[in-house]
Amino acid sequence: MSLFCQKLVIIQRLVKVTDKKDKDVFRVTQPTRWAIFSCNNTRHVATWTTSKGFAFLDISQDKSKHERLDFQGRLLRVGTLKKIPHITYHVRNDKNVIGDQGIENSLLNTIAEHLNFSYKLVLPPDGLFGAKENGTWSGIMGMVMRKEVDMGLTALVVTYEREEDMDFTVPYNFEFLTFVTAVPGFEHRALAIIRPFTWQMWIVLILTLAFSGILMNAVDNISAKVHQTSRRSLKAFWFIIGNLTSQGHHIEVAPELSVRCMAGAWLLVAVVLLAAYCGPLTSHVTFPTPLKPIDKVGELQVAVKSGAMKAGTLQGTSYFHRFMLAEDGVLKYLADKMRKHPSWVMNDIHKGIERVLKSPYVFIHGRVVLSAHAAMLGRDRFHVSTDCFFSDTFAFPLQDGSPLKTEFDKVIRRIWEAGLVVQWEKEQLRKYENRDLITTENPADAFTLVDIQGAFILYGIGNAIALVALVVESIIQCLKQIMCSKTE
């Protein structure tokens, strides 16, 4: 059965060729392991004719010739820096830098295997990605310019200034320059007691209480005169307040239909108001409302102007250089702030992310990098903005006129078309998301003093007003006694 299946598969790959001796000659082809790069990437494995049948070729000695272009194992020097999730590495005791994982690490390994070359990772002495200052390139870009390395790695952005001095491969990915802030937390729970209603609703409710109390008190007093019964002027007010707080209040309602209709209407309103208030109050206390984070570039500029936030990016990168070259807009404004406050500019990505948690600080960088670092420290503690300053493309910088460019471009295009870069990016972010050990509060926890502090604050305010009223009443009573003694 297996032999039949094998022959069936081989027959499906027959390609007819011309031959003078035998008109029915077919070439048998087989997709190579690199068929992902090209639909035509096959190799000749056998020939079939009507007279002789199958004639298999011995291709074991020349496998690389059919499967890939061959750089003959050449050693390339690659300048890089650690940048999660693009590439991570470790340094061995012999000082050799060995790549561990990352998007660019997978990309470079795939290209190296396809083109048959090896590589050596080299770290820039100044620890920078590369910027041009006073006509001289620093970091990885400087190493490429001085031909200390054959190419650069680690999510390096293609800019006009860089392209003037060196070559770049075709882009293999793109990125958005955005920013990360700490999750602002929740609205203060002391105000939870008033949040079920808007301020307009509270005003209407207070006016309704006052109007209804005055109207009911007037109608009740008129009814009392008609029926010659005694009434207290504040009895109607306490009736209204008591029913609104579910406490109830005894009131001798006159037999007239007017007073009874008014009391019944208020009872119906009280039921509706209580239902509308109690449900949202429980929700606000149990699940506090989160504050809205800074999400737009315009909001960031406003926050920096007001002094509520500080904002910075990474030193020695194309992003930082773009800020410094900006001539107008929000980039220019933030660049002026960074010049005035050099401490806002960071020299390490991870320190910039940690600073976001420790102080009112906004760190500006690429979205993928910010997402990975936020996942490492606890994804629910950060907010990565959905807005962005601008977008950029990533490519490998090469020496000017590098012979590597043509073949690198071919392979990178096929890798991108196959969707491998996007897949590697998702895999890397998923790895860091799995490391997220920070959890939110358990909604089933018992209430604490913080949860219901608004009620105690209101109780304290009421007692304070009562004490003030007591003092005022005492003073008035003393004045009355003095006045009475003088008249006597």
C-alpha cells in the first residue's frame, strides 16, 4: 500500500520533457524543504520513460545545490543590542555573544540557513543603536559605516539620513512609535456615595425635595385648619426624607384627597429613586470605576504642559533623533522639554518602563517593545496607547554597496510574504504574556473601610453641622436671656 501511494505521489509530479530517442520522457520533481520561499523551488529526482520506467538520480552528494543559494559557509559579523522581543542573547565565558530568542533572531537564523552562512554577533562599544552627531555615526550604525560589521540587527529603523550613508535591505516589518503610561487606578471611593447620580441629577433631586416639602407642608397646614387639627410645620419634610431613605415617617394625613394624593405620588417617586440609586451604588463600591488613561498624543501634550506628567524616550535611537530634528508640532514641544530636562531621556528601555510605575512618567518607544516589557512587569499595570506619533519600517543596515543586499532582499521578501515575521512576533509576545504574574483584586473580597468611607465622611459632616448648629443655638439662647433680663 505504501509503495502504491509513493508511486501515486511521484506520478502527480511528472513534468514532460522533449527527447529525440524517446518521445514519452517525463522528469520527476520533488518540492525542496525551501518550497515556502517559491512555488517553483523543486529539484529533479527521477526520470520516467515508457521503455525503461523510473530512473532515480543520486542527489545526496549535491543537496545544497538544489535546495538553496550557497554563501559557502561564510562568516558574517552582525552588530546587535539586546531588545525585547526582537532579540535576546547571552555572553559566554569566551566572550562570544550567542543569540537566544526574538523576532530578528529567528529571522536571521532562517536567512543564514537558506543562504548557507554563519554569523557572529558583535556588541557596539558605546551601547547605542546609532545616531549621527557632528557628522559621525555612533552605535551599531557607526560599526556598519566603519565596516567593523557586515550588517546590523535589532529592529533598526530606516531613515533618510541613514540611507544616505549606508544600504538597507528591503523592510521586513513595520512599527508604530507610541507611548506607555501606568494604569491610573480607580476613582476615589470616598465619592462612591454620590456617583450613582450625575451632578445635574443631584441638583434636581435637592430642588425636588425642597419644593415637595414646602408644597406638602402648605397643603397639610391648610387641611389642618379646615379640619381644625394641629400640625407641625416640619412634619411633611420628615415624611419626605424618611420615605426617601426607606425609614418611613408617621404623619397624620388629613382626610382630604389632595394631601393623600400628594403623599402617594411622593411614595411612588421615592421607590423609583431608591431603586435607581441602590443598584449603581453597590456596583461602584464593589467594582470601582477605573480612571481614564492618557491614550492620545494630544492628551499627552496637555498633560506635559500642565506639569502632571513627564515624557521621554530612549537615548541614541532614531526615535530620539526624530524628536530633536522636529521643527513644529507635538514632537517639537516634547523635544524642547527633553532638552530642558535631560533626566527625562533614558538610556535603557527596561528602566524607562519601570520609571513609568514609580512616578508620573510617560515612556515613548515602539509599540511591540512596549507591549513585551509591559507583559513582563504585569500587563494590567500598564496602558499602551492606541494612538501613535508616526510609523516606521525595520530593515537590516548593510555596508554601502554591500554584495549581500540582492540575495538578502530575495529571501526577506519570501519570508514576509509567507507571514513568518508576523507569526514570530505573535509567538514572542505570547511568551512574555505568559510571564504576567500580576493579578487584579478579587471582587469577592469583603468590604473594607476604604470601600464605604464615603458614608462615614458624610456622617462626620452631619455631626460637624450639628455641633455648629448647637453652638449657634446656644449663643442665640444666651442673647435672648440677656435681652429678657435687660427688659425686666
